[in-house]
Amino acid sequence: DAGVIQSPRHEVTEMGQEVTLRCKPISGHDYLFWYRQTMMRGLELLIYFNNNVPIDDSGMPEDRFSAKMPNASFSTLKIQPSEPRDSAVYFCASSLDPGQNYEQYFGPGTRLTVT
Amino acid sequence: LAKTTQPISMDSYEGQEVNITCSHNNIATNDYITWYQQFPSQGPRFIIQGYKTKVTNEVASLFIPADRKSSTLSLPRVSLSDTAVYYCLVLKYSGAGSYQLTFGKGTKLSVIP
């Protein structure tokens, strides 16, 4: 398997623009997670899905952020409108059912810069 | 959810054993302890997970005392390639697909030649 795939790897946009980050989890994994990492706040869990259903979105910073998982092989994280403080590395991760194995597999991340 | 505390940074010479301790005073009965490693410009990578006593795999050992209020990740004979940030986290699986987890600030390990 190619692992978790994220696109784009780098995104530079201007404040106010819409940004869409994409993730393809490992085939067969039931769980998908979106994280944000910054120097100041470390690694933060934003939202996670189980079988395409959002389970906990309490980490989503505000209404400007939204995430969808239309099928088992694709998820998006959207920021609209974007702000400079959204600049961070965004990671997607997937895992099997935690009842079997908790290991999360992380993608390479998308580095977002909002100017 | 149990909060974790670990040293911000550690230095070690090549070939030495490194022990990184994590404090999780409020750990609950159903919580698991997990460690991840992260290299610059990469996503975190799972190292090891345990519930109690000792767990060992091909890269590390995890020691958990009886009260489970702390845990120690042990890396035998580190090399320069082990320079990374190491995260301790407590995982609570509540059943029915419900997770709770929090990554701490991590420990930046620098291995010196």
C-alpha cells in the first residue's frame, strides 16, 4: 500500500481565499483523523471519522473549518475564508478499529501558508 | 482525559541507552499509553503501545509501573538517526467508535556523535 496520501504537499494562499486539503487513507482502515501542527500549539486533533461518519469535531477551531468524508477512500478539510493564523502543517492519519490495533498511520502533511 | 507531561528536550551520545519518562497522573482504567516518533517534515510514526508492565518490540521498550501514573520509553543504543521528537499520549477508547486522545508537547531528542 502507498500509505496515507495527502495533497497538495504545499499550499500558499492569500487571506480570505478558500483552501481545500485532501486525504486518501490506507485501504481498509475504518478511522480517519485530521491534525494541525504548529510550533506554538503542537499537534492538535481537529476531527476524526469512523466509517465515513464524523465522530468528534470538538477540535475544529471555528466555523471556518469543515471536513467531509464522502466515501471510505477520500476526505477533505476545507478552510473558508482562510486567515494567516491558519498557517500550519495539516496531517491526515488513518487506522484500523482501535479494538484491534490503535496504530495511526500519518500522511506526509500539507504545509499551508496564508499570507 | 489524562494529560501528559514529558521533558522538552534531551541529549544523548551515540550508542547510549535513552530513557524518556512521561507523567500521566490522571490515567484511567481503560486508557492505553502510546508513543510516537516524528522526524522533521514528516508525520508522526507509531513506536510502541502498552497498558501495564513491560512491552518490547524491535525498536523500543515501554515500562509502565503498577500505578500507571508514568511510563518510560527506552531506546537501546541510539544512533544519529534517532534524533527526533518523541510524543507520549494517552488513548482512551470508550467503545462504539469513540476515541479520545491528546498529543503532548513532545521531547526533542538530540543524539550527539
